[in-house]
Amino acid sequence: MMIWQQLQSLVGSYPLALRGLGTTVAVSLIGLLAGSLVGFAMGMLRAGGNRVVRLVIGAWVDLIRGTPFLVQIFLIFFILPEAGIELEAFTAGVIALSNLAACFICEIVAGGIGAVPKGQVEAALASGLSRWQRMRHVVLPQAMRIILPPLVGQYVLLIKDSSVVSAIGLTDLTRVGWLVVQRVPNGLLVFGLIGLGYFIVCYPLLAIARRIERRMGAAHAEVQL
């Protein structure tokens, strides 16, 4: 009977769960889109900018990657108001996730660009292409084959990291779990379903990553033949 009552309570929490799922998707989508744009720009500058720019970007990337995401989001949400900058929980979560995404994507992009054979760049330079033309027509098309698999994998990790926004009161999937478990005292059942929700959101990206890896593996085998 107790299990039946718990299931009834879970069904009653369906609207709240949908709201949490929507918040998780919204924070993740906006954060990843903004983080990708900024991260690609940072990665290109880190790979080919002047020394000062590379050092500044490298220092920021190391700082963000070397500190807990929870601390970063607390700084944005709780400390910035002391400087007169007050942000809503959703905005603070998006900014924090975008910044984290940008730093990880920056390293992936910079690594992919750095892996392009120097001979290709020298040949493009000898052809009279400008710096932007070399990057657009020669470097990036080759680098993207290296960048895409880890990039998609990083997206999955960042979506899971979005669960940290629950710590500042945003009603995402994780916070929904904490709210529901107070009415349904079955943590295994509740958070099992929350985990399933994250899996549903992440699975399409996992499938895309596997597809990209298979295609790249087949292309590499053809080149070797």
C-alpha cells in the first residue's frame, strides 16, 4: 500500500518535474550556445593570438577549470550583489555555466587547431591567403574533425554540471528531486527517476558522439588504405 501511495504522489508531482526538466534544458541550451560561441573565439585566440592574449586567456581558463563550479556559481549569485550587481537565479546559472563551457571548449578548440600539421598552414601562407582565410579555409575544416568528438562529449558533462544551479534555488531537475523526496520518502525511486531525466536529455548527444566517432574512424581507415 505504501508503494502505491508513493507512486500516486509521484504522479501528482508530474507538473513540477516537467518544470524542472524545462529549466534544466533551458539553462543547458543557453549556456552551451553562449559558451560555444565564446569558447571558439577564445580557442582561436589562444591558438593564434599574440603572447599577452594567450597568457590572459590561459590564466582565466586555468582558474575556472581549477576551481569548483559550485564556488563559481556562489560567487556570481551571492557575492556580486555586494558590488551592486544583482542577478536572478536563472541568469546567474546561465552566466556561470556559459563561462565554464567557454573555458573547456576553448581548450578543445585550441588543441584541435594546434593539431593541424604546420605544413598545411605554411602552404596556405605561401599561397597568399590572409590570416583569416587560412583559418577559415585550411585550419578550421581540418581541426573540426579533431574537435567534434570531445566537444560533444564535453556538452554531455556540462549538462550534468547544470545540476549545480539547484544550489542557488533554481528549480531544475535536481531541485525537483529534493522537493519531491520530502513528500515521497523513497530516495532511490525519486532520484532514480531524476537520473533517468538527465539520461533522456543527454542520450541524443551521446548518440551523436558515437556516430561522429564511427564516421571518423571509418574515414581514418580509408585514408590509411
